[in-house]
Amino acid sequence: MPSKICSQPYFLTTHFSNPNYPLLVFLPGMDETGKELMYIQTAGLEAAFDVRCFVIPPDELTSWDQMTEEVVSLTKIELEKVPRRHEVACRETSPVYLCGESFGGCLALKILEKFPQLFSKIILINSASSFHRVPWLNLGSLLFPYTPQFFYKISSLLSLPFLANLSRISPAASLALSKSTSSAPQKTANQRLSLMREFDVDENKLSQITQPVLLIASRDDRLLPSEAEAKHLNNIFPNSQTITLPHSGHACLVERDMNLYEILLSANFLVA
């Protein structure tokens, strides 16, 4: 009898788990079902973190508030598994990291708005929080429900040049990215586009976040104005720094020679 597919959001451990390392919760882009992509995106982080990736099943239609509650609940469960790490994290000597990429950046901002003290260091990579301010993306998301099913499948291939600088990714990463963009049913993709179009957050609450925030932006992002959005977020968070990737596309974490651990190391964003 085939095993039952998990129908609830859950944490995926992409690499060897080490509870002695700080917990890092990774919130991936809109195509959360692309687990192969998560292994590529988080490669190298196991050198300094106990990584958990937030996965939403492809048939799960959930709101920002529900996703926020799920991430917070799953994070607390992880912390309770290792009481010593939880106690240390509360003293802020072993930070608990929250890392959001693209769509996951929006979710991270929602989490910070409602649970500002749970995470002690925050990383936002090409945050899609600018989506609702980009006219052509908003128009496209409104027309998306009327897209024929056959074209929806083709569109996942057509979108690759907008998602990544194809000259900078390997064939394996390109295949994983392609699978990820076509993994969710059209109904699910439409619902998540609606979430991005309707995204809103209280910037006054975010301005009270005093934890360190690292903003990573791709200058060659063809999908979103990520560099401008990083500047916008930098003006909101009082304790933030920005790293610009001069030649990277939107899906920067799948590019060759792009290693998030090394970026954090260069930014002095690791535990002292």
C-alpha cells in the first residue's frame, strides 16, 4: 500500500542534523514543493546550522496567517526537542535564524510582524515584498486564472530566464528549478500569486525589530526590483546591512559558486 502523502506543512531536514548548531529555518520561494531545489539552496549551511526547510504540500491552499502560525508552531517544536538549545537561544548567545527567499521573504516579514522576538537573526534574499508594487506582475496575476492548462505547463519553461541567469546555473540546478516551477497545480499557483498581490505588512511594527537583519539582493534580477526593495527594507529595519550580488538573477541560491554559508561568513553574520 503506497504511503500517504503529507497534506500538512512540515519542516524538511535537507542535510545532516546537528542540534548543537543554531537552528536556521529556511522559507523558500513560491514553489515550495520543489524539495530538490531546497537541497541545492541550503547546501553548505550544515557547516554551521541545524537547517529546517518549510514545505507546503502542492494541494495546500493556506493564508499568510495560517502559514505564519504553522512556521512558528513548527519552530517551537524544534526548539523544545533540545531544551538546552532553546534556553541558550532565549539568552541570545546562540541565535535562532530565520531565512526567507522571494515568496519566503514575504512570509518572514509576516512572521516578524506578529512574532518579533522568536528569531534573533533574519536573512531576506530577493524578498518578493515588492510584488504588489510591480504593475505588470499584478496584471499577470489577475489574468493567470484564465490561462489554459496546457499553456500553464509551457509557461514554467518560459519563466526560467526571468527566474535565473541561466548561464550561471548547472544543468542539474536548471532541471530542479524547472521541476519546481511546474510542481504546483494551477489552482495552487493562482492562490499563491493572489497572496503576493495582496501582500501587506505593518512597516511601523517592522521598524521596531532590533535584531540584526541581512538583506541580500540580486542586481540582475529580471523578475523583481530586488535591489530597490533591499534599499526600501534597509530604511525600515534599524539594524540591517545589505549585500548586493552584481551578476545574479532572482533565484540566486541555485547558481554555480553561490553559497549562502559563505555569504553569511563574509557578512560576519554567523555566531561569534
